[in-house]
Amino acid sequence: MQANNKVPVDIHKTLEDNFKSIKEQGMNEICNFMLSSLRDQDLPQHIRLQYLYNVHQINQKMSLIELCNNQLELNIVNNIKYQGQDLDQLLNQMDTSLIPSCEYLRPIPQILTPQWEEISPQFIHQPIWDYNINPFLFRFFLAQAQSTKLTPQDQQIILTLYKSEYKIDIIQFNNLVEHNPQLVSDIITKLHQSGINVHEYLDYLIQIKVTIQTLELVNQLTKNITLPDQFLNMFITRCIVTCEEVKQNQQQLTRQVRLVSVFIKTLIKQKTFNPKKIYVELQGFCLEFSSIQEATQLFKAIKNAVQEQ
């Protein structure tokens, strides 16, 4: 699919300049067209970048993450700035290799041909109650964990009662992280060690607010299990964007930058995160907040880690 004439995209212009050229045209019609075009995987990369930028500028509350195919596109919808660089320069300097989407592949189910046989009485199964599973007791302790800090003994009870069938939604997950991050770490670790996919809870971590508890949880998880590189790259990018969002409050901004800088530096020191993958974003973050000591120290750690590779 080629770019529509109503939505001009010049590869030798910046994202901002291309956006200005359509600003006076019919926004709704153009926005719907661009959203429809983004679902076409054959759309040229520079046009995809411009369309994502245009839609994000028109409606910044709209979630576009599901439409992104690579790290550069995620940066565009997450407000990472590329001042003074035209689309051609962006494509040349960034690694645009595809990243897996959030819809994880599952094996194709085996189709069985039914075989009707006479059912004899000895093959009739009776329901058996598993007295080791008590969902009501689990929900009771889970409700407490969402509002108060539990003792290690109570956390162990929840961990013992927890079964993979018990689903935790994003609101419950967020409350658990804020009050009992260690419990969340233990649950995710338990699921992972049992061979159960934990990507749903990792997706929650990218969506919820970045706090000191969230950072502590991710740091603890890196020690317990091997986290996907894609998740770490997206989570750290989210941390950087969070610092951009609190610029109006200088005291809160300084605290947030320090927390994020120490967190990233710790991951680099533990060799659980490769800064080379999102080096441009990390470098921009450190330079923007170079007046804060922790950001300067992070910049040195990043350079050393990249040079060692």
C-alpha cells in the first residue's frame, strides 16, 4: 500500500514538518485513513513512522503500541524526541529489526476424529474435589495484600494457595506491586519455574505506573529468572518517558531521574541488560539530565559497557 495523496510524506523532511503539512486538512478522515494503513505490513517504513507520529499528535491519548513493529516505532509513540533529523536519517541510524508482538504463538491444536464406543459402567468418571485448592481463602488473602503490607508468613500462605488457574487482572496486579512487590516477584518466579508463560504479567509491568516498588520488583525478577530482552528494552524506555512526564515538578523529577538511573546502572552492573540495544535513548536521557549526579554516573557505566562489547 502506498501513501495516500491526502497524507503527504516527504522522506527528506522531519516528522514535525510533515505533520504541519496535513494539520489544516480534515483531521478525522485523515486519522482514520492512517490507522487503517498502519495495519498493512507492506507500508514503507518511513511512511509508517510519519503516520504513527501524525496519529499520536492528533490524539495523544490513543494507544498505538499494538500497531508498532519495531523499537523505533515504539519510541515515536512514547514521545522520544528526534529533533532536527529527517526520516531518512532516522531510518539509517536506528536498528529497525522486527520485535515480537504481544500476541504470542501457540501450537496448533490437534484435531481428533471421534470414535464412538459403548460406554461401560466402569469407565464412567465421578467428580473428585481437590481439597488442596481453596480459591475463597486465596481471594481473602489476595484482597488484604492489595491494601496492606503482609507479613512473610501471610505471603507464604498466598504463594502456597496460588494456582496458575487463578487470574490476577491489571488493577489487582498494580495494587499488589505497590504494597507487596516481593509477593508478586515470588508468584511470577513460581509460574516461570513451572514452565507457565508469564508474558501477561510482564505486559502489566510495562503498563502500570513506574514507582520505586516497580523498579524493585523488576530488579528482583532479573535475579530470579531470565527476562526477555524485548521486555527490558520496553520497560526502560517506559521509565525514560516517565521522567519526561514529571518535568513540571522539579523535586519529583530529580527523585525520579535518580531512581531510574540507579536502577538501569544496577542492571548493567549485573549484566542482565545490554544498553547497546537502546543506546540512543539512554544517551539522550543522560545528556538531558546531566546536572543530576546519578545520570552522569549512568552515562559512564553505559559507555564502559558498550566499549567492553
